[in-house]
Amino acid sequence: MRTSVMDVGSKTVRLVVSDTEGGAPLPVHTAKWPLRLSEQVTPGAPIPERAVEDLVDAVAAANDTAARWGASGPLAFATTVVRTAPNRQEVLGTVRARTGVALCTLPGDVEAELTFLAARRWMGWRSGPLALLDIGGGSLEAAFGRGRLPDFAASLPLGAARLTHEYFVDHDPPSPEQVRALRRRVRHQLRDVAARIRWEGPRTAVATSRTFQQLGRLCGAAPGRHGPFVERQLSSADLRGAIDRLAALPAAERARLPGISAPRSVQSLAGAVVAHTAMKLTGLRTVTICPWALREGVLLRHIEDGPSWWAEVTRLNEEETAGAGAGPVPLRVATPHG
């Protein structure tokens, strides 16, 4: 049996088709379509019509690809850019009407829970009490737990694209004072979550997301072509030096550094500041870069708990979309621990 997961992020629409017969997600095909929603959407503003058209085209192409690879209808979700848009329900309804894909959004804490599950399964039980950090375009997810799912999970508006727009949009490269102002913002918003992780004293710390992967490569981790099973780590000390390198360069020149892709070069400095500040506040000197993240977490929940939990997500999404105009209402997803 093949199952597909579709992830509408701030930069791309990504599709993963996996064999799930043996209880482990074994990818047989991956694909992505450029979208760059974060470049077309001002935080807090509606998603413009042109961006919705691009989204519909990308979702339709991903859905067709999943069908060609013999996968069931994709488990499709959108992350922060769509979730926080004032016209979210209208966007989701348009995608459903024109593509047949029941695209939904997940609450930030549920994204953190699912990403934690993926990290737990990748790292295994030997990792013990586990802390997780994940930096997306619109939000930072953090979690800690001793079991399959976290004991606590949080989502904060500290995404790399969001903060770049708020702090660095007028200067390239930004001034030292702008960088310090961003760091103060991150410290303030992350203080309580970081104190909880520090108090728990995790045995293992894991970081996921393209932001951490690229920062790891910048700081000397093995390139992606070496495969997912090569251990990759990122230290707080190396990351501090990387901030100085990134801050001294305009975005176009950052893209020439190891690991920093052109589409993410603009937000790479903000991502590095968030990553370093989070590690310092939580007392994590080193994190392991985990190749599994939210998409794999969705797939694992589908495998381990059956399709009923995703059906509930979709049902709530349909009810919400049908009531468009009532304003965003947080979805609630049952997440039994064990």
C-alpha cells in the first residue's frame, strides 16, 4: 500500500509517496513545486489572489503525481502562512473545490507533537528524554518528552521568513542593532518554553527543518548527497560564528556559502539568530540534525493510529471552511499519548 503526504509550506509544496506495508514509511518518490508564499504574503494580511492561483496549480500537480504513483489521496496540510491568514477558510475552500484535495491546517502545537513523533522514531528509544526544535518560515516549534509523543509542545511566531520581514526587510545586510533587536525579541518570546526544557534536562536534543539542515551544512556537517544516515550535529559555538558570517553579507552573497540555498538566503540570518538563541536559552550545546520532520510525523501517525485521526482533522477543517467568515478557529486534534 502506498500513502502520500502533501506539505504546503512557506516556500514550496512538497509531496512524499511512501510504501507503508511494513509499518515504516519507505519513500518511493518525492517531488516539490516552488510556491514562495512567504514572499507574496505580508504576515497578518490575506493571501492574495495570484498566490491562491499558484497554490491551486501546485496542489493539483502534486495530487496528480500521487495518483500516478499509485498512492491514496494525499494527507494534505498547510503550515503557518496559510494557517494564520485572515482568509484561510476561503483559501482552503477554493483548493478543495478546484482540486478535490481536502487541504487542512494543523494547530502549531499539533505540528510540534507530530514532528516530535518523527524525531523519536528516527532517534529511537536509546535517545531517552528528548528535546526538539524546529524552525519553519512562520513559526518555531519546540517540544520535550520521554515517550512516543511529547509531554509538552509549543509553537511560537518565530519563523525565519516572518522575522526577516519584520526586522531585516529594509536593510541588506542588516545593521548590528537590527540583529540585536531580533535577538531580544526571540529571548522574550521563548523565555518560558526554554525554561521548561532547561528544567527537564533532556538527554538528547534534536533539530529538524531545512533551516537547521542548511545551518548544519554551513557549520561543517556532511552534505545531503551523503545520505540520511550520516550523523550530523550542530553546536551552539559554531552557530555563533555562522551568525557573524551571515550578518556581514547581503543575501545574494550568502547564497554562495556552503549549504545556503538561494531561495533561503534572505531568511538564513534570521533563522540562525533564532536557532542560536533557542539553543543558548535551553542550555543545548549541541543538537543532532534529524532528517525526519512534520511530513514523516503525519505519515507515522497514520500508520500507527490508523486513518481515523486524520479523518477527524479533515472533518473539522470542512466544518470550518463551510463556516467561512466566522474568523479563524483553532482546530483540535485528539492526540492520545502512549
